[in-house]
Amino acid sequence: MKFLIRWGCNALAIYAAIKLLPGLTFTGAWWQLCLVALILGLLNALVRPLLEFLTCPLILLTLGLFVLVINAMLLLFTSAIANALDIPFHIASFWSAFWGALVISIISSLLSLLVTDDE
């Protein structure tokens, strides 16, 4: 149940980022947006720990700000995978991905705080 709640929060956060930022575009159906959220969630679960481990010195040197770059790169990678799967999710540039990842992180965190799973 926790997985479904977090998946829904991430899908809503991605939708909000698409609506708020001009560099993120999506023209598909709602279920395709859920697939984008699933792709991003899987990348965050599988690839992000490896990237953080490999860039640990940069993360420490920048006092954690390099994590924002990692988030942007994962969002760009999500866009590339979605385009390969014919899902119409596109990011215009690195800076669009940077701000999009920041917005998605903030909204997803706020939604996760508001929605609790009583198990």
C-alpha cells in the first residue's frame, strides 16, 4: 500500500511540474504519466544510490548541492526512457530538468507528509 501511495504522490508531483514549468512537456494519457512516475521511481531506487556513492566526494565538497544535479540527470534519463517507450514526456534542457527535479522533489515530499499510511 505504501508503494501505491508514493507512486501516486510522484505522479501528482510530475504533473504539477509539467504544469508549472515551460521546459517539461507531456501530451499523453493519465496512465502514461503513471508509467513516467514508475520509471522515475525505479531509477531513484536502483540507479540513484550508485550515483550518490560514485559522486560522494562531489556531494561532500558542495555540501549536498550536487544531489540536485543527480536528480536532474535522473529526470533526463527518465525522459529518454519514456521517449524510447513512445511515452510523450519530453524535457527541453538540463536546466528544465534541474528545476523540474527540484519542483518534483518538493511537491512529492509535501504530499508524502500529508498522506500517511496507517499500517
